[in-house]
Amino acid sequence: MTDPWQDTALPAGVRAADLLARMITEEKVAQLYSVWPGSNQTPGGDMAPMQHALSEDIDLTRLLPHGLGQLTRPFGTAPVDPAEGAARLAALQERIRSANRFRLPALAHEECLTGFTAWRATVFPTPLAWGASFDPALVKEMAAAIGASMRSVGVHQGLAPVLDVVRDPRWGRTEESIGEDPYLVATVGTAYVQGLESAGVVATLKHFAGYSASRGARNHAPASLGPRELADVILPPFEMAVREGGARSVMASYNDLDGLPAHAHRRLLTELLREEWQFTGTVVADYFGVSLLESAHGLTDSPAGAAGLALAAGVDVELPAVRCYGSGPLDEEFVDRAALRVLTQKCELGLLDPDWAAEPADSGSVDLDPPHMRALARQLAEESVVLLANGGTLPLASGVRRIAVLGPLADDPAAMLGCYTFPRHVLLDHPEVEMGVGVPTLLEALRAELPDVEFTDDPVAADVCVVAVGDRSGLFGRGTSGEGCDAADLELPEGQGELVDKTLASGTPVVLVLLSGRPYALGRWADRCAAVVQAFFAGQGGGPAVAGVLSGRVNPSGRLPVSVPRERAGQPWTYLAPPLGLRSGASNLDPTPLFPFGHGLSYTTYDWQAPSVDDTAFPTDGETTLRLTVRNTGERAGTEVVQLYLHDPVGKVARPVARLVGYARVPLEAGASAEVHFTVPADLAAYTGPDGDRIVEPGELELRLGASSAEGEVRYAVPVTLTGPERVVGRERRMRCEVRVK
């Protein structure tokens, strides 16, 4: 007779509870930790903070009889052929199953921020490029493809997306973030979650919460943000990804919030996430985050003490290895709570089914970089390139015969790769191993794009100079961008500004190309360059994408997900500022960006006709719809990005002058037009008031249709009035502006 936990007709929670009741304490605890094979044998630097210091030899013979919760990075720790990796993982799973009395496999997780972080897997653009695309539908399609490739080789959980809203772009992990606006981060990040989950892979939201608001933009540093900034800027992307995206895992962040580390933050991990948002998945530790409660935060003096704090707060799974959760006795109530969540998730993934097989069906021939994924990477790269400025030099005219291509990143594939790509995350420690996928450099792509042009490194002899500057990503100081690679200011790194100055002095028109993981101060060249192009680590298709924009094959449609500063110390700030956060006579420092959030140019022109609005007055629990016709008045096809901002002139607390509440990509052939409908619920005017409640209050608002967040780029301002009583809104509120393009 089949035990209830093996009965696939029963609900997952019922099956998991039955199995839990049959387990002894040691078996339950074993489901709450992971092992990381090979983590203490990797050459070179750490892939996680304090990896080599905290990694210990793993005695699987001792551990496995009680079972195992997770396997850490079977593909992303060292280069392994995909088919061989799938076979190794299957063999390890059989060893795990055969050693425990319930024959339970482990749940295998991997990084997947820029694609599956595995050798020979497609390298997609970094999340900051997703934000620049303003295209959630394409991001969802990408994530579904990434998830399918992971699931095909036996991986069940992906550690992505990063939903940290950029607060200070000096932070090294800016490249991993989607942007500086919570609505953009929420909608694009939720699309990624939906895509990954549609493939049967558990999406893990990172990093919960406040990680990007650290003091001085230093990695792991304390975050001293106020409760309204936390509620209205930091948390909404996570809430949307849980409520609408169906994310099944959340990762606690390294930082403390006003002195309380996230890994020990019961209010955050239990009261908010589970009780208020009704999250039912698993909370996992960031790598060694539980240990850091002892070694860095000083909340306890032992690994067992750290385990007790984290488990009580709501951390279900210790990653990446067993150190704290297996070190001493734990409260049985909290062990049961966490183990039930883990087993329920394993049941949902099929890992408790009697017929579960470790060997993937197609592991004999594994292609992690198939044509359709390369095409997706190329399309997303093309949509993410932002044309910041253009005096008429771009697209390059047919009369251009000689181009000087200069700069340290002009002929370097690293210019396209973020720190969580396999080549920059792992292969830097394996220089003898080939990259595994084709990553054309900008120079190589330009040669292919413009076969009749002569290329030189002499600016004086050229018709046009292309100067490629920016970042090489890395980890913990081994790059100019990436995890642990924070910047003191926003000056171009490593003296690259001097090269730009020297090239401009030649008198030849200069096209400045930024290939970077963060925005850099460009004010000193604002009026001197013939054109400026920004690409944020655009992946293996990045070189051809940028080359296509320069040649004109690609009509740029990217928009800035982060502001570009004028002065290197003119930031940190984002466009989400109340009046006193903007330029004023109260200070001699001007924080106005050189190029604002949402900015981007095109090779065609668009006309926006005056909008209509269904109701200029609607109740605080109602909605209205704006209608706007956009026409392509140029001679070539293009995509306009229409942005909708909310201006609330009077509030109970200081409010941002404008904040994004909707957007639409509008592809148009030359001469064609389309009607864009924005259905705006009053809930989008909600904010956290003086008493800590999120409120929608009656009064006058302004809906601004603009080409960017800058007041000077507002095309139309539509006054509306909210009527009726003030409302307190919670998790039932509508978080999204529904958009239709007809």
C-alpha cells in the first residue's frame, strides 16, 4: 500500500505533512541545509563572501543517511561539459537517494541572472539591460527559455531575479539590478519570475531587503533607510513578484536594517512576507548569511546560536553549505515549520513522486546555447542599447570610409559580460578553458557589420572615431563592476577619461560608446561628442547589437533604467526626489542628471496627439483610462516608449515630484500610428503616510505622459481628481497600470 506522502493524487501540503510526521529530528534538519561540492577546491578568489574561510570538507558518508535538502551549484562551480554535468548530477542524486530511508533526492539550485550560469550556456544581457529594454514580455520569454534549459539537466531552483532598486549607482551590484524605479523593477522582475516559474523552476527573489540602500554604496554595509523608503521604494518589486509572479522562494539579504540583520529579521521574513503578503514558499539564506550573524554582525557567539536566530526569524534553508543548521539542537517547532515548507516544495517539483528519475530524459546530448536562445539574447541586447546623444553622426553615413576604433574595451569580450556570467564568474580562475560561447567584441562586430570600411587606431586618419570605454566585471575587487566592486565616485575607471579627452583633441568626430555595469559621469564631454551610446553588459549578442545601432541596421529603442550624472559626485540620487531633493537655491550643488531616467533617442521621429481621458474625476477606489495616439512621422520603422508618470502636488509626507506608474513599447512602421490605452487605478497613487499606513487620499493629481522622467520631456499633463474618502490599502491593492496598444 502506498503511503500518503507518495500518493500523487493528494495535495502537496498533505503529502509533505505525512512525510514530516514519519521523520526523526535529524532527518528534518537535513532538509534545511545544502552541500557545495568542490567549493573549497576552487582556485583563485571567492565566488561568495568568505567562501574559502567558511567552506569545510564535506563528509557525505556521514551526512547522507539522514537525507539532504539541497545541492549547491553543480554546474556553476567549475567548467563541466553540459552532458557530463547532467550525468554527474544524476549519479550524485542516486547516491543521495540510496543513502536515506525515504529515497528523497536533493533540490539542486543554480545562479541564472544572465542565463544559466554554466559552461557553454547562452549568456544573456545583465538585468540593467533588461530594464533598458522596457520590455517585460521579452524578459519573460527569455526567462522561460533559461528555465527550460536548467530543468533539462536536473536543476530545480534558480537564484534570480535581483529586485534591489538602485539607490546609489556606485554600488557594485548596480549591474545586477533592473533600475532605479520600483515600478520598472517590479514589472520587469515579475515577468522574469513568471517565465522561470512557467518552466517548472523555482524563482528566488534577491535580496530581501534593503541591500541596495547601503551606506556609501558599500557591499554588505548597513542600510539606514526610513520606513517609508523601505515600504514605497524597496519592497514593492518583491510584493508584486510574490503576488503576481508566483515566486516560490525569497533570499534574505546580507545587510542589516537599522541594526537588525535581515537573516534575523522576524518582522521582515515572517510578519511581512508570510503573514501580510501570504507567501507560502521557502526563504533561503544568502551564501553564508547565517554564519555572518556570528562572524560579521555579532549577534551571537556560535554557529548554533546563528542557526537559532535565523530559523526563528524565518530562514528555512541554510545556503550554500551545512555549517550552522547542523551544529547543535534547534527549536523543534521551528524545525518542523521550515521542513514542512521544504518538503512541500519538493513535492510540488515532483521530487517525492515514486517514479521520480534522476537521469534527465535528454542528457545524452545537451545544448545549452541553441539557436532560439541565441536569437533571444541578440534581440534583448538590441532592444537594450540606449542612444543618449546624437548630433547627426549616427547612423554612420555611407560615405564613411575609415573608422578609428579605440578604447580598452573595443576588442575585449569582457565588455559584454556581467559578473554573474559564467566567463566572468568562474572562468577567470580557469584561464586554460575556452569561453564556451561566441562573444563577438565591438570591433569584430563592426568589421562584420561594415565590411567595406577600413578600420584603424589612428584618430587623425579616420572619418569617425568610436571610443569604447566602461567596465570589466568581476567579484570582490577583481573588476570595476560587480559584486564587491564598489566605486568611490562615478568617474570613468582606470583613467579612461584621459583617452576620451585625447581622442576629442584630434578633431575627428567622436562616437562615445559606454559598455558598463553602471552609469558614469559624462558631463565633461556632454557637448563635445558627436554621439553617445550606452550599453549595459549586453551579453553575447551585445557586440552585434551595438554595431547594428552604429550602422543604422538597428533603430535604437532602449531607455535609461538609471540616470546618467553630469558630475562624478553629482550623484548619488535618483529621479525619485521631492522638491528639496532637486536643484534649488538652498544648495550650490546641482544633482540634475545629464541624461534622466527614461531618456533615449531614435533614428525616426514620433508625434504624440493630445490624449483623452475617460474620467477626470474618479473615486479613491476607482480607475480611469488615458488614450494616446502615437504616429511614426519618420522614414523608417522604430519603437517609441511612452512613459506615464504620476505627480502628486500635495501629500501628508514629502512625495517625489514624479514617479513612473506605466509604460508601453509601441512598435511602428514608417507613417503608421497606434493608440495606447493606460488604465490607471487610484491605488497607484497610494503611499505610506505619517502613521505607517499605505493610503489613497482624495485630491488633485497630474498624469504626465513623457519621453523621460525629466519635466522638460513631459508631452502632456492631464489633471485628474480623486474623490471620496481616504482609503487605507493593503495587499489587495492593484499594483499595475494595465496597458494596451491597438
